[in-house]
Amino acid sequence: LLDLQDARKKADNMLKSAITSILADIEHDVNAKMKEFNDSFYEDARKAPRLHFNNYNSYTFETPDDTRTGTNYKGIVLYDLAVLYLTALPAIAHDSLIQKNISDGAIDGIMKIYTGTEKQVFIAFDKQDSYRESTRKILADNSVLKLSDENSELYGESWNKEESE
């Protein structure tokens, strides 16, 4: 019985050690990729978001010393892009709500990263004319579907208009 208890304790310790090592590798790779992407946005050094696994079931994700809304949304996008680039994940999707809060310079950089992958990137993007020329060009060159009012709705009609009786 003692041999079984010792074997179980040893196996538990080996499992915990393996999990800790794997999570440390994932943390390192994701943080390095997010920093690489973040550094490509700016001429001066800016803090990148950081992922830290506290345990196998607990983590923190933040940009040190910057809790602004735009920074938080940029962090989400950088994390998604890091996972897209580092894994077999075939696609990501980002809604316009995320991009609206990110600075124009960071949006420019994000658009360039989107185009740097062979994987699929789906984005909803509003008011593209209010962004820099480089962003507008990337959108124009890579758009597959563009929806808008005035007979450019998906399936040919707006679903939110009330019909008169």
C-alpha cells in the first residue's frame, strides 16, 4: 500500500512539473510574439501585453502600467494574433467594436499583421474612410465582402427595418 501511495505521489509531482514547464513555454512564446507585434507598431518602445500563468487554472493578462480601454482591446487582438501565428488555429474573427477603441497607428500595424498570414482573418470594420491611407489600402486590397446600407446588405435587404402595413 505504501508503494502505491509513493508511486501516486511521484506521478502527481511529475504531472505538476510537466504542466508547469509546458505553461512556462506557452507563456514565453505568446509573450514573445505579442512583443514582436507590439514593437512593430511604434518607433519608440511601448509596453506589450503580458500573459502569466499563476497555476494551471489561473492566469493574469495585462499591459503593465496601462489599463486604458484602447490598450486592453489592442492586447486582446495581439493575443489572438499570437495564438493564430503560433498554433494550428486556421482563422480568427474580430468585430468592429474591438478596433474602434484602438489607436490609428496600432490599427495600421494590426492590418499589416493580418495580411502577413496565410490563415483566414475575418473582421467587421466600420468607417474605414476615417483611418489612414495605408489601412484603407489594406482593407480595399483584401476585402472579400463589403456590406452597407443602400442595397449592399447581406441577402439583399436590411433585417432591422420595420415594414409599413
